[in-house]
Amino acid sequence: APFPIFLSGAVQRGLGRGGKDLGCPTANLPDESITPMSSVCKPGVYFGYAQVYGLSDEEGKVHPMVMSLGWNPFYKNERLTAEIHIMHNFKADFYGQDMQAVVLGYIRPELDYTSREALVEDINTDKRVALRSLSREAYKKFGVDPNPSDDT
Ligand code: ADP
Ligand code: MG
């Protein structure tokens, strides 16, 4: 497996579809920043850690995340986009802020859902799987701020 994969970029505005009202906002990485992932990974749901820079109460904090690597309807499904749901309660949106992520493993393929309930249920399962996996000793080091002194 190609993991860990490191990704970073300023959080982009997406199509605003679904994320927040499913209780699962996803911070979108800029297209040009996802090549390290899209060149070696298939679409699907992944887990890892993420952090957001430039928020005063978030300095140096690293949170578990689940990421969807999926085909983007905006580009007629010809391009992959990476969207990250961070398992943390943020006080406000953080569009435009730099986000850094380390992707550590694969959870499942992209699926089509017939109901909203089924989708929400799967997202909750993904979060549990992610937390369970991240609790393994070998992943601990990635949950530590890689740039503790870099508090610009
Ligand atoms: P969009 O289509 O613009 O990505 P979403 O409904 O997916 O809209 O919401 C994503 C935005 O929500 C992120 O860009 C970020 O600013 C904000 N947000 C707040 N909390 C979180 C979180 N825990 N994980 C990811 N994004 C979050
Ligand atoms: Mg989103």
C-alpha cells in the first residue's frame, strides 16, 4: 500500500451539497493538491489525520478524519476530488485556511445509496472504523503535530 500519503492545500468551497445537513461537512482540497493520492488510489473512503492552520484555538491540533476520494460531478465525473470530514467540532467554517492531511488507509469503495438513512449509517460506520484503526500503535506517531513550532 502507498500509505502514508501527505496532502495539503487551502480549503475550497464545494457545491455545498449534502455535507452539513447530513451532519458530515467535508472540507474540499484544491484539485491540484490531490495528485499524490489520485495517481495511486481508487475512489473510495479512506481514513487518517488532518489539521487546519490559522485558527487560534486549533494551533497544533491534529484530528482523526475520514476522506472521500470521488468523481466530481462539477467536472462531469472526469476528475477525482478529495473531501475530508474532520472528527472535531469546529466553532466556525474554515474556508480558505490551509489544511494538511495524512491518509493512512482504505475503508471501502464508493457506493450508491438508495436512501439518506443508509448513507448516514455508512458514514457513522466509517467514522468508527477510522477511530478503531487509528488507535493502533503504528499510527500513533501520525496523530502528533508534525510541525509543533510552526505556529504562524
Ligand atoms: P462544501 O460543498 O462547500 O464543501 P460542506 O457542507 O461539505 O460544503 O461543508 C464543508 C465546510 O464546512 C468546510 O469547508 C469547513 O469550512 C466547514 N466545516 C466545519 N466543520 C467541519 C468538519 N468537522 N470537517 C470538515 N469541514 C468542516
Ligand atoms: Mg464538502
